[in-house]
Amino acid sequence: MDYYQLLFAISAVVLAIYYYYTSTYNYWKNRDIPGPKPGPFFGNFWGVITRKYATATVVKNWYLEFKHEPVFGIYEGRAPLLVINDLELVKDVLIKDFSLFMNRGLPIFEKIEPLAQHLFLLESKRWRPLRSKLSPTFTSGKLKEMFPVVVECAGNLEKFLGRVADNGEPVECHEMAAKFATDVIGSCAFGISMNALEDEDSEFRKMGRKISTDFKFVARIICRQLAPSLMKIFGRFLQSPEIDNFFIGLVRDTMEYREKNNINRPDMIDVLMELKKHPDKVNSIELTDTLLAAQAFVFFIAGFETSSSTMGHALYELAQHQDVQDKLRQEIRDTYKKNGGTLTYADIKEMKYMDKVFKETLRKYPVLAMLTRQAMENYTFKGTKITIPKGMKIGVPVYGIQADPDIYPEPEKFDPERFEDDAVVARHPMSFLPFGDGPRNCIGGRFAHIQSKVGLTTILRNHKFDVCEKTTIPYEPDKRTFVLSLKGGVNLKISKAQS
């Protein structure tokens, strides 16, 4: 009898959990809003969790299936999420009615992941004052001051290319770009020479790899988005003290050293030090060492991931389109020749074809497949009868929009001419969102432009890239990562380009 009672009790618990996690799955159906059918527990993300599909693939497939609808509904775990296809509605959310959608809707568990208290995730109360004070880090004036440091790191990249071009072995270009980006971020954010291109055991590069491959880090992302209630229960088992202690200690020690030695540099640490001295400028937010370190941490993550991904994808396409590569190399060489063999900040801004290649790469390979926002009060979308309650999350399917053949004909084709001025003006402004848009766009977008373009300029000026037997063609996204990346890496052959 006890056996049957135990079996009954277990069955009752399982059924109760099942009911709890599926009880919301009629939400969109009851409101006549279409969407893909959810599965138990994980909603519409089971294929992503089991690594059957990459996040970007799922987002694009959903978008293409429902793109003729202004919106469609999905489920993050058991939570309903409304995805917006109509570009005018996207503009309302990101720009016109931004004050009602300031938050991303991603919860922060400060005790479990202290470095998550950064600009990308922070709620509006802390985000707004911090954003306004950190934005000057990325003004044109500041970027000009940082530019010589970026060029200096590019010099190390040039030496690295000389060595690898001579040995004839394929090179994983995403990793190469990540090392360059790590060196740049280290110098421009922390004022520290990383030397990741020379040192395989560079502590910063090791941390970069750990962040992107650490099971606990990935598990926290999954729990935060799909089952935040479980984060409160099991979160302490998902902590990454090595990463947390490294960045918190680094920022604290660097600030103390500069304070003691009266050192000033045009970088992120300097801005954070000023904030710490004047907390009244950020509405008296408690500026703990952890909160300050979190801002440097996100600059590190976003800085090296966005730029290394974009540079890697650009080289992947250029290796398959030699005509585009040759045309870009000629523009690069003409620019250097004009200035007697040097590269200036103005040069990078004036390289028109480089800008087209850069933007077409981001169109085809945006780092984030979907943007999210959260309604801060009940909201009715303009021109519709669709109303959402306060607290509901909104998704903008960036990867789907930028792969829409009605917006970008032959979207799988790599064509920089899509970004001719006339073509850009003819498209809806919300059809290109690799850095988001509106007040909560990527704060470091302009820095990513400069860093990536200097890197590509250095790489392509004297070197040629070709596909080889290790190059993955056609493109297959890596199912293990949440950002868009090529399975197996960007393996290409590098050789000296003809003069």
C-alpha cells in the first residue's frame, strides 16, 4: 500500500508541475494571436535547449512563418512573449514610446551573478543615470583619443599575420579577431596591455573563452530567461566565482593604483573613477566596487564578442567573394597611400566601401538574433486592437527582419551594394538593427565600428584570405552558443597579397 501511495504522490507532483508550466499556453490562442505551438516546460525553446537548433535559426524560421502578421506570440518557458514584425510598431517600441519600454525584461539576481548589474541588463532606475554618465566614453572626442591605442594593437596584429601567413596552415579567424579585440578592450577599457596575440595564456583571453564556454554561465542565461523561479533555488550552484573575482578585483585594484599614483587615461576606468568620486551625479545610486566592475565587464564582453564575430564573419564572406575582397583592399591601400603610409581616425570614417562591407556583414550576421523590451504599463499598439499588460516582454526578431527577402532581395547573398545611400534611404529605418535603436541602443556601437574597421584594414592591406578544406560551407550556425557564430570556427587560408 505504501508503494502505491508513493507512486500516487509522485504522479500528483509531476502532474501539478506539468499543469503549472503549461497552464499559460492558451494565452495567445485566447486572444486570436497566431504563433508556433509550445512544448511543455520550455515553451518554444526546447529545440534551442537541446541544441537541435541555433537561436538565430529558430528566430528566423518563426519570423518567416508569421511575417505577414503584425505580431505573433511565443512562450519563454511558461511566460508569454509578443514578437513584433511590423516595423512601424517596432519603431514605436524602440523610439516613439521608449519611455514605456525602457527595460529589457531580463531579471538580475545580484547575489548569484554580481557582474550582471551592467547597462545591458539594468532596470530603468539605475540604467538611465548610469547611461548618461557613461555615454561620454564613446563620444567622437574620446574615440579619437583612443584611436592611437587601437592602431598600436593593430601593429601587433600585423606581426601575428606575418607569422601565420608564412606557415601555410589554416587560421581560425574568429579566434584571431578575438585576440585582437581583447588587446584593444584591455588597453581602451582597463589601460592594461593584454598581449593576447602573443601570449596564448593571456589571462584576459582565458577569461573571454571561459565566459563563452562555461556551462554555469550558459545555464544562468537559460534559467534567467526561461525559468527565473529556478534561479532563486539553484542559482548558488551556478555561480562563477573565478570570473567574478577576477573582474571585480581588477577594476578595484586598477582604480586604487591610479588614485594613489595620480594617473589619468581616456578610458572606461577613468570614467568609473569619476563616478565613484561624485555619486550625486547618478542620483545617489550606491556605486559599489561590484556595480562599477560590472560596467567594465560588459564593455569587455560586448567589445570583444561583437567585434570578433563581425570581423570573423566579414573575412568568411570576403574569402568567398574575391572581387569584393580585392575592391576593399584597393580602397585600404589608396587610403594609406594618400596619407604616406599612416591611418587616421578620419580615414576610417571616410572609407565608404569598408562601411558597406561592415554593414552588410552585420545585416547577414547580427550578433543578437532578437532584441527584448518590457512594457512598463498596459499598452495598446497603435492602429491595432492588440493590448498587452504591464510587465509583458516584447521581442524584435532582428535576424528574421534582416533575412527577409521582401526587404533584402536574395538575403543569403553577400552584397555590400545594399548599403548605397539611395538603397538605405528607400528601406524602413527599423530594417537594420544590429546595434538596436533608440535611447537603449548599444552604447559601444561606434567603438565597435572603429575597432572592427581598424582590424579589417590591418588584416586586408597586405594579406589575402581564401577558403580551404577546413572552411564550413554552406554556413552552419553553432547550436551551442546564444550569439550567431559559425560551427567549427572561421578557418581560412592566409597568404601575402600581391603589391
